Amino acid sequence: MSQPNLPTPPQQSTPQPEPEVQQQPSPVQSQASPQTQTLAQTQTQTQTQTQVPTSPTSAPENPASVSLVNIVTAITTDVPPWQLNQHLKTFAPKEVRDVVLASLLPDGQDPLSLLDMQANTLGILHILAARLHTIGAPNLPFEYVAEFCQTFVPEQARYTPEKVTLLAVGIPLLAEVAGNVALAIQPLLHLLTRYAPSMSHLTTIHPIFLRTCVSTRHFAAALPVLAYPITIIDTSISDLSYNDNLVYHYAGGMVYAALKRWTAAQEFFEICACSPGSASAAIQMEALKKLVLVQLIHEGKTTPPPKYIHPVLPRLLKGTPYSAFVNAYPDRRAELRSIVEGELVFTTEKTLGLVLQALERAPRWSIKKLTSTYLTLHLSDIARAVGIESVEEVRGLILDMIASSEISAQLSADGTVSFFDPPVTFKKEDVDRVLARAQEQATLLACLEREMARSKEYLTKAVKGKEEASWGAMDDDSGDRMGSGLGWVDDIGFS
Amino acid sequence: MMDVDPIDSEIANQYTQPPRRRQARPVDDAHPFDLDAYIASRTTVDRLLAITASCPSIAPQALKLAFNHIYRLRDTSLVQAALAAYASAATYPEGQGLPPPGDVVVVDAAWVEEVTKKNLAERTKLEVELKSYTNNMIKESIRMAHRDLGEHYRATGDFASALKHLTKSREFCSTSQHLVIEQRNYSHISSYIYKADAALESTTAATSGSAEGAATAVSAQPTSKKPSPEREQVQSKLDFAMALSHLGQGNYEKAASLFLRLDPPDQLGDWVGKLVAPGDIAIYGTLCALASLSRSAIKAQLLRNPVFSAYIEQEPYVRDVIQAYMSSDFKTTLDILSKYSTRHYIDIHLGTHVNDVTQHLRQTAVVLYFQPFETIRFDRMAAAFGWSIEEVEREVVALIQIGQIQGRVDSQNKILRAKKTDHRAELFEHAMKTALDIQSTNRKLLLRMRLQQVDLVVKSPKITLKRDQTQNLLDSPMAIVDLS
């Protein structure tokens, strides 16, 4: 956990170094002056003196401090990490800071080579973040970053979440320069697993990691992260935006869909589509479309989304070919096919893959429906009901479905198919496991409820609610008071 | 339900529409139908026109009768409508041999012109009257003028205007209701009935209250003239109207219970004969009941209902239908129904619903029949219902798919088997599934809660764009990857 008294760092956008911004070595600074030319190679020298930032902490405040050597010294001296972080964030104006941090030492030495990855995690983070995002910064070996991701000290890194974000953003870029974006996956994974206090925390690294996995099609690599559902959002650990949550769950859905793990894909797409908000994002619409398709593939029908979904989304979906596709699914195959062939939307929106999978599985769902109506049926009857011309094709399909235990049936030589009820088997362990999990959940919920009942927000609202209700009770009956009391609980939980 | 917007031209259209689903209704020995007897009790030209349009075999006869009636009325548009209906009858294959309309009736052009003129004159007169009353602000006279104008429009067939004026006049609501039923605009009936009910309430209150109260309440005005037994009569008229509106909206169960609760025929007053015959009520009530109610409900509400049996007396075959149904003799039931199908199809209120009602009845019959069996061969069912084996199979499969029959079909051996459910396994399965569902829902909701707690919610990029959601959607941040 981060230090509680740590001030929330100001949001820092990616530094955009501009050529006109000058780095001026101080004339009084003896050790730096001869080498400053090399130090700020990319910069043109001017005479203007950069303004010394106001540093509230114990950091040295003279202009001389604006040099990498001093900074390296500051990093290596033994000060509390939060103090160091404060210093590193404020020793010079933003642009200057990044340029200094991204530079080399006067003697051409790489400052990183002087620093210890474990002891100086915080300093290295600052230098890495600056170097990854400064144009013309000295070459940063990919291996160094990869090693850092494996060895850094998370506790230190958590003092400066925004630098971690910058590092994470920079890793895929660096990997691209190194020739293969997929190289970024491993370092990102290390960074993520080590930085997050627990795997249930959402960090800004999550969406970056998953996007890298998805865009390089290394879907399986994402599974260790996806296996832990996100339950904790802590903005002091990571400077999250709502988009991080959306992108993470959307990309998670993509990973699972690509691996054909439909149940999990459904859950991720649903989380993305149903994330709270006063408006709806385009990515949520995309998630909803994919959710619908995945549901068709996996269950043969759609289930209505939870009612807390933003109402605009289902309404928008209604006008699209997706909706027409869902309505015709699975029995009207000719119509389905004409929708798929007639619409370019699926290609332009890159959902054609899922659409085709759904289309391919349509006859299976039709057959499955038949099993609940019939005990025996001839292959030709099935072919007619499903709308497939050749009996052989149906035979193959049914054999495949029996083999994958989608249906339990028997195919006799004369072409009669007999359906059975699927055997239901339960082991005691299964039941026990489910029970244990349910109890776990109940405890968790009870805890949360107690926490909530203690929270200041709830108490103020509840007290206010009670006052209002007692006013209302003068002309209403007491049943109404109950209602408003419950309303408050809902209010806090879901709105 | 037919969309009847009672503007003259549309009435004509309605009959000239090429019959898509409607077929010509045969009238022959197998489908007995006595036109004279049917019409004798009612004088609605509408019904005759409906018959003309759908039964080629008796179209000339019906057309002649219709014209006899039309000449007694003042609605000239009906002449056109009648001719159009006849023409549409002639389009049926069975109607090819029909004599041209000129041979059957002679359109009296002079009459048409004269009546049109007279109508116009009267309307102008009434409108002038209304205007002057409005100027004089005499409430009572305005009301009367509205009523007169409404009655006039009604007589000349312009139901929309009539309704407008009658509503304005706040005449005792049963009048405007009567009108709504005539134009078969079922969806409107219920709202009028509520109004009328309210009017009734206020009436009773007013009459029991002081005399001044009655004088001030405009809606209570007519009641002061009406003695109390008439109140009951109006009430039963309202009940009937309500029942009819339920039937019109395909709400058979409610319609059935309302029909079965109707008061004896004499309570309906002048509506009997003018609007509906007791026999009709018997048919409507019985069919709705058979289609929607359970056996025990039918027994309690229909068979042991002395009032309703008075209605049934009017149409003896209805009694046969009920008897056959109650003794599970479904073959006879369906036979009788199909025998009298013409009678039902050409009824203006029932016509559009016969198919639905019959379908309901067939389904309940099949469900009832299968109930005691664990397995049954289709040929036995076919014999019991008088259907072919394919028909039985089709019906049964449809019922299984909508969940009415818990069974499965052995299509090879043509056997229907009841489904055996292992309740214990089912329970376990359900419990496990619910557990998983709840867990995942919990997780999702908790995440949602956390997101909201730290205000990590989706926001519009700019406040000005808030209205324009599509704009918002254009700012997609995500590279989309195809999963093919």
C-alpha cells in the first residue's frame, strides 16, 4: 500500500520536448560547465537562465542543482523515498526536467550504470520515463528495461505511479524499435505482477499489457493476468482513467474470444459494455456487439444485458445489422447468410470472424432445440428442420456434436437419431466447492456492508434520509419510510 | 383487427381490399347459415356488407337486403360501400358466376342526391345553431347542439366527427360508447367505459345528494331524468361494451369472464336487436371461455350460470359444443365449430378472431387430452381429434416448443412420450448454476461500485457534446483487432 500522506501527484501528460527549450548550465557550477555542451547535445545553447522551481522540500534549491550529476547524487543519497520523489518531480520546470533526466553524465557515462536497480528504483524510474519519452534521448537498451522490470522494488515505485505508467507506455514503443513488439509482453507482465499490490488491483499497466498481447496475437500470454478478476480500484496506486478500465476489459474479452473461452469472454465484454457512466463510449458499443455475437456462439441465443447498462447502447444496437442477425438466429439460416453477405459493416468493424463463427454454429443450435422436442428423428427430417440440403452433412454434424458431447444421442444405421437426456453428474466435491465459495462471498459481502454502514457518506445520507422520511411520515404511512431507507442503500451502491 | 377509420372513402376501401388471408366463406349444406334469421334480429347494414364481401354464394341476397336498409337510412356513402363489397365478393374464384350488381339492385341516384342535399342542409342548420349557442354561452344549449350534431353525423356515417361532438356534449356516455362499438374501434372503448363508469358514480352520488348538485354537474344532467333501474341497465350495457373491447383486443380470458357475468338479456335494453343478439353473446362468451378458461372455471362460470344459459338457449349448437368439450369429445367439438365457422367468420366482431380462438381451443384440447398419458401413439390421437397423423404431430411439436406439453416426440414410431424429469438432478443443476451466476454478478457489481466510488465513470468528452451521443462514439480510443 502506498504511503497515505503522499499527495496525489498531478496528472502529467507525456512530455513533449521542444527544441527551443534550453538547458542552461550554471556558470557557478564548476564540475558541470565544460561538459554541458555534451550533456545537452540536442539542445542549442542560450544565455537564458532557467528558472529555479520552488521546491517545498529539503532538496537543494540553487540553480546548480539542475544537472544530472546532482540528480544522480540526490538519488543515491539516503533520503526518504517520498522526499526524493518530491525532489525529482520539482527540481526544474517540466520540460527541463525531462531533458536533464534523459541526458547522459558529463563524461558520457550512462547514469543508469551508476545506479542500483533495487536501491534506486525510484530514481531509475524517473530517468527511464524521461528517456522513453524524450525525442533524441540516448539509446536505452531494451534488455536493461526488461531486467529492471524484473528487479525493481515495488514499494519505491508506488511513490510515483505516473512514471510507472510512462514506463509501461514506453515499453511497447521500445520493443517496436528493437524490432518486435511481442518482446514487450514479458517485461510488461513482470512490471504488472510486481507493481500491483495484488492481482485484483487494476493498474494502468493492465490495458497496455493486454493491448500489446492482442495486437501481437499472443493471446495465451495474457491469461495469467486475466485469471484474476479485477475487484479493487485504487487511484493512489495507479493514475487510472475510465478508459483504462474499458480497454482492459474489452481487450480481455478479445483474448478470451480468440481462445474460444466464451464464458469468460462474455463476462469481460459485459463488464466493458456495462461500465458506469453518464455517457457511453464507442468501445462500449463495440463490446456490446461482440458480447451479443459471443452469446450467440456460446449459447445460441442472447440474454438481455443487465439493466444498469447505459440505455443508449441497446437502443443504438437495435438499428444495426447485428440486431437483425440476432433476430434471425439460429433457425432462419438463409436470412442469416444474406445478412452476412449483404452487410459490409461486419468487415469494416472487424467482427466478421465472430459473425462467421456464429453462422457456422447456427445449425448446431437448431439441432439442439430439436432434442428437447423429439426423442427420435430421421436424419432427413433433421436436415429439413435445420435447412441443410445434404443428409451426409447433417450426419457429420451430429456425429461431431455427439463427439463433443453437445448433445447426447445415438445414430443408428438406418439414419434414425435417438436423443437422450444428458446425464447429470455431480460429485460431492463440486457441491462442497460451490458451497464454500458461496460462504466466502457472503462473508465478503457482510464485511463490505459493515464497512459501508460505517462510512461517513452513508451515515450522512442515512441520517438525512431518516429526517426526510420522518417528515414524509406525517402524511404517508410507515411503509413509505421503509422504501426510502432501502432506496438510500441502493443509491450508494449503484449510482 | 381491422383498422377502421370511419371516413367514407376508407370504409369503401376496407371492403375492396384484396382479401389476402380471408377466404371466401362457403355457405352450403355443410355450413348452414340462415341469412334471414341472422339479419332479422339486427338491422346493422355493416353486417350485411361484411357478409356481401365474404360470402359470394349469398352476396346478391345480402346486397339486396342491404339496399333495402340503406334506403331507410340517411348515409349515402353506404351505397358506395355496398357496391364495393359486392365487387370484392366477385373477385373470389367462387364468385365468378355472380350477376352484375345492376341486375341485383338499382341504385336510386335521385334518392342519393336528395338525401345528400338534405344532410347538408341539416348539418348547416345544426352548425349555425351550435355557433349561436356558443356565442350566447348557454351551456345547456351548447350541449344539446353538440348532441344533435353528433347524432346527425352518426346517422350520415361520419363517425369521427360524431364521436367528437358527442364527447364534447358529455351526453350520457353510453351513447358515445354505442358509437365506438359501431365503428369497431376497440382500443377506444375501454377509455370511454372508464369515463362512463365515473359518470355513473357521480350520477348516483348526485341523485342521492341534493337537487342543486344534480343541476350543476353537467354530466349528471341526464340521470335526473333516469330512474334508478335504468342505471343497472346502463351498467350492463357498459359491461357488454367492455367485454367486446377485450374481445376486440384479443384478450380472450378477460372477455370471457365479462361475457359470462352479463346480466339477463332484457337488461341490455335497446341494444339487443340493434347492436347485438343474445345468440351472439352466447357465441362470443362460449368461444372465449373455451379458448382461455380452465375446465373447472368453465364448469363453474358457464355451466352453472343460469343467466348465461338463457343466452345459450338462443343458439342450441353452442350447448352442443360445450357438452362435447366437457365430455372430452374433442372431435365433435371441432366438427361443430368448423360446421358453423361461416357463421363465426362473417360476424363483424368475431370474424377476425375466429382463427385465434379456434387455435387456442385446439391447443387446450390437445394439452387436456395428453395430460393423463405417459406415452400415446399419434394414430390414437389422430382418431380422437379427427386429424391426420401429420397434423397431430405438427400440433404437438408446436405445443412442446412453446412449453405447453412436457413431452417429447418419437418421430420414427409416432409416439408422444411425457418427459421424465429427475427433480433431484434438476435441483442440483439449478443450484450450481445459480451459485455461479450470483458469484459473477456479485463480482461485476462490486467492480462497478468501486469504479463509481473513485468516480472512474465514462464521461462525455465535452459538455457540449453531451446531447450528441454519436459524436461521442466516434472518439474510439481502441484499435480494433479482428478475431477471425
